[in-house]
Amino acid sequence: MSIVTLIARKRRGETLTPTEIEAFVQGFTRGEIPDYQAAAWLMAVCCQGMTSEETTALTLAMARSGRQIDLGDLADRAVDKHSSGGIGDKTTLVVAPLVAAAGLPVAKMSGRGLGFTGGTIDKLESIPGFRTALSPEEFVAQVRRLGLAVARQTPDLVPADAKLYALRDVTATVDCPPLIASSIMSKKIAGGARHIVLDVKVGSGAFLKTLPAARDLAGLMVTIGRQAGRRVAAVLSAMDQPLGGAVGNALEVAEAVATLRGAGPADLRQLALTLGRELLLLAGAAPDPATAEERLAACLDSGAAYEKFCAWVAAQGGDVRAVQEPERLPRAPHRQAIRAPTAGWVTAMDGEAIGWAAVALGAGRTVKDAPIDPAVGFVFRAKIGDRVAVGETLAEVHARTPDQAEQAARQVIQAITIVPEPVSPPPLVHTVLR
């Protein structure tokens, strides 16, 4: 099959068959199609788009490009979640043990942070000793034994995505809905779980800034999942400000632990209950949303979810004492209060600017696999809708040096808008697509 013909047909806006898409994916993965032709095909897709059937075919071809996780008899009950990325988004650290404590096996492959949003793997690795590199055999065995495993993606899982994403990154084809959707869903499908909840973030601290764009992408991913034989729901959640208060790896772990112990921020607890509710409903483990949330709240309030978290940390080699005594987690040597320059109500936060300020401290990376500092970041005290006085603490910066703290404080002040009139807090969840 001629790659030139496929490029020309897609450039003209024609619909490609699953066989043609499979040939392209496999040929590129094996190195038979050079980068310059693959780049031309990607650009044609960006310009002309894809039907949902084409996007599903691309997703499945990518999932088949490498090894797929076989959960065996667990697959029909196993659940997974994905977040499109945000500031202070530590929901997996709460949702995974919460849902596992409610009786559903959780099997999740996660990634590192890149750009202004954090990654679950970086957060978990801030727990001393925590091992995120599990072989497929170890991964499945742990899900079977404990009911919960979260590991970083191995190179043989969806290798087509790694190659295509590297090319998209340098050819201005990253922000293309069918390519984004197929990248995300191919990894979820290869992960083996039949029930998937997508937490699609929207707002200043997310990659998707507007609700229509988030709704379109979420709808496309739900459709792909259904056409691929999965049960999928998408929660469109607000990312107009940091989720909870902590931004930074060890700081977020400590906040997640506090939530599991019943003392965390209200928005993190509620979003975890919402995401967990959807997983229980998809898997048929609860008859209705109210029952699902009540069951999950009981797991939080009884300590069962916290106990599952501790068992999970121990199973993957982590130091459980760092969970039981969060002061054992990495700590930055310098802390500085960020104070309100004027009185009024917090009306807006530039989440992306806050994310880049955390990256500048060392909490994130701009180059793949660059080292990070697990101790640094921010803990926010004020939220949108709060009234603040002059000099009141808006946030606290955790940094390596006073100079870094001062620079980060200036960036955060510039990212927060305070007005003299009261404003209402934004909604936590915009809608759920099922």
C-alpha cells in the first residue's frame, strides 16, 4: 500500500479504511515509513480531520502496535481513569485506593509530568522507595493480589504513540482532536481495563481552556471507547485554579493522604467521590449515583481507603512511614508566605502561570525525563470567591533558596486577580458525559 496515496487521499479529505490506517501505523512503528512522510500524513489529518470511525481505527491500530496488558478474568471488573492534566491534580492518589477499597480492581498506567502540569508517576516517586517500574507480569499479579496497581508505561506498550507523539511535538500537530483522542485512548485500551473514566480538565490551568473544546474532545473519546468495546464516561471538571491547595509532588502526596484521612480540602474530596462514583456505575457495582457516593464516602470515613493506600505503597516498595508521618516526605528548606497586595475578593487565577512558576522552582520539567525536585511547590490558602485582607496569606511557597522563593512569589501575585466586589466560586464539575 502506497503511503503517498494515503497522504494524498487524506489531504483531499477522503475517508481511510481501517486496513489503510493499520498499514500506516504498523509501517511507521517498524520504521518502514520515514518521518517526513508520516509528518505529511499527520498534517493532512490536522487539516482535514477524521471521522469517529477513522479515529477509532487509528486508536485500535496504535493499541495493537505493541504489547497489551492481559488482565484475564479481572478485565470485566477492572477500572481505570485518565486525567487530561491540571495544576495540583492529585486525584489518582485518592481515587485509586478509594475505588479499590470499595471492591473494584484498579489497573492504571500513568505518565510523568511535562510542561506546566504534573504527572502521577512523579508524585508517587516522591514517596521514598516507591517503585513505578513494574513488568506486565508484576502489574497484573499486584492487581490480582491487592486490587490496585499504578505503574509507569513501559516502552513496549503502544510504541506507535511514543513515535507519533515525538513527531507531532516538532511538526505543530499536537493540538489536533483525533490525534489527541487516539493517543489517550490507545493507552487506556492497551492497559486492559474495560471500564474507564476520563477526567477532562477545562480552564486556565488545563490544556483545554474552553468548555466547548473540552466537551468535543471528551465526546470523541467516549465514542472511541464505545466503538472499541469499552464502557467510558467523561467528567468535565474545572481547572480555573489549583485543585485543593498543594501544587508540587511531595506536597500533593501529603494533601492526598490528608484527604484519605478525612482532613483534606473539600474540592479534592468531592471530585474524588465524583470520579469514583462514575467508575462504580460503569462497572455495575452500584445501582445509582447516590448509592455509589454513599459507599465511597463510607470507605473514606472508615479509614478503609487510607489503609488501602498504605498497602499499595508497601506493595510497590514505598516507605509507609512517609505516609503515616508526612513530615518524612521530601521537604524544601525555605518557605515564604505570599501575601495579598490589596483587599477584596479573589476573582481569578491564571492556572497555567502558576504551573510554570512551579516548574521554575523545579517541581516540573520542560524536557522529557529531566530530573525534578520533589520537595518544592506551593500550598494555596485562598480560592476563587474568597475574601482576603491586605497582607493575608494567599499561598506559601516551598523553595530551595530565598531568591527562588521571592521570584516564585512575584509570579503567583501576578497570576491572582483581586477585585473589590464579591464573586461566586466556579463550579467544580461542569457536566458528565456517559
